[in-house]
Amino acid sequence: MEIFEERTVVQNILPPAKTKAEHQSDFDLFLNHFKLILEHQEIILNTPKYFQILLERFHVGTSITGIAYIPLGVLLLLWRDEELICQCPECNGNSYIFQAGGSLLSGDHRYTAICPECKRCFCGRASSFGEIYSPICSILKKYPNTETILKRRTTTFSWGQGLVGKPTPDEVIDSGIPTIEFKSLIKLLDKALEGRG
Ligand SMILES: [Zn+2]
């Protein structure tokens, strides 16, 4: 078949497609095992297939820039550098921001954080969006996970025959860094804890 046009597209990998209930179940695991994740952060930081895990709720965005998903490893690096940390309104303990959004027009910037002691999430307001956005972006671009897709257009129009040729499906040339399911990571960390104790 004659190939008329080819182009490669590089795009960021998105969180796995799941139902609302599945996303919620991942998030509940995050909430209930957050201390376990912090305790085992070295394993996650040193293992790309754990580092690059994305949850639907790990993101930052504005109406202008759109949403950027933040891998678990990037969040851990930020928290280790004492970025994206705030105080829990209940116990006053350190809490960890994992989601933020703002409107550059209205100047209303909000975040969601998790308190490991209270095992709860809460929302807060940031004084400026840059306070949250700048540290995330500077670390995020050091750890990209992208897929490369070859798109081929193999049909063409002919006055005599109309549309000629069959469309060819996209081909994934490079699928990026593979990750494991979040629930599998929690199981592994649980086992690591048992093994130690
Ligand atoms: Zn608390």
C-alpha cells in the first residue's frame, strides 16, 4: 500500500483509563496507606515502574495551561525537598499537597492535601499559584514519561474513485516507561513491611 503521509506524535502518558469506582478505590488506598508510602519512598524513588505511577487525582492545572499529571515519584521528591507541605487544620501536623488548581484571571488558587495522621484530605487556598506551580513544573520536566505514536494517513482523494486506500491504525513506536497498578504497589509495600517486622 502506498503511504501518503506519516508523522510521529510524542505525548505525555495519562493515568490509566478506569471507571469512577476504580479511581475512587485507588484513591482510598492512597489515603489509608499514605504513611506506608512515605516510609518506603526510597523503593519508589529508585524504581521507575513505581516512580511513574499516576493517579487521576495527582494533578496541577489552570484553565489556561490545562492539566498536568504528577507521577507519585515526583510528589515524593517535592515533599522530601519540603515543597508542597502545609499544616493540617485538625492536628496541625505536616500535610502533603497532591492536587492544585488555579485561575490566573481571578487569582483564586486552591489545593488539596493529605494528612497522614488524620487520614483525611482537606482543601486550602494558596496565596499565589506560583508557590505551588513553580516547584512542580521544575521537577516534573526532569522526569518525563511520554509515548511516541506513528500516525499514518494512507487514504487520498481521487476525482475518479473518491477516497482511495484504507486508513491505517496508529502505531505505538515507544510506549514510554511501563508502570504497575497502584494497588499492586500497595500490596508490595505491605509485604515489605511484613518482611521487616
Ligand atoms: Zn491531621
